[in-house]
Amino acid sequence: MFKSLSTDDYTVRFYGNTAVMAGRFRMKGAIKTEDISGQYSYSNVLGKHDECWQIVASHAQNSCHNRFSVFAHYWLLYHFVKTDASILTIT
């Protein structure tokens, strides 16, 4: 069950039609009986296609336990694509 997610301290660098995003997020939640709460580091590589940015590669890792959470990875993708995609808009 997902409870909360907050992002901070992220950067985006542009290289033509490619962008690299890296940062951290803090999450609270569990998958069945496994607690996945904690601070995660992530990186996304995006490509620009028809004036839209699309994530082409992504990685997230729990900063404290050095483990990967598939749930955290997909939640991060959903969060940026649905809510914060405007930070990647180039006008």
C-alpha cells in the first residue's frame, strides 16, 4: 500500500534532443508485508520526439539499503510523467 511520496533535489541537464534527470525522493509504503519506505536516488534518460519528452531509461535505488524497488521505480515514472512533466517543456 502506497502512503506518500515527496521529491527534492533534482537536476535536469539537456544535450540536444536528450535529457538526463537525477535526484532523490522519499517514500512511505509497503508491498504486501515488505516495507519499502525510505529515501531513494533515481536517474532518468529522456528523448525528445515530436516536441514531447519521453523517458527511455530509468533507475531507482533505495539509498539506505542498497536495494531496488520495482514499485518505487514505477511510481516515480508515473509521478514525473503525470505531474511534473512541465519541468521538461522547452519553449
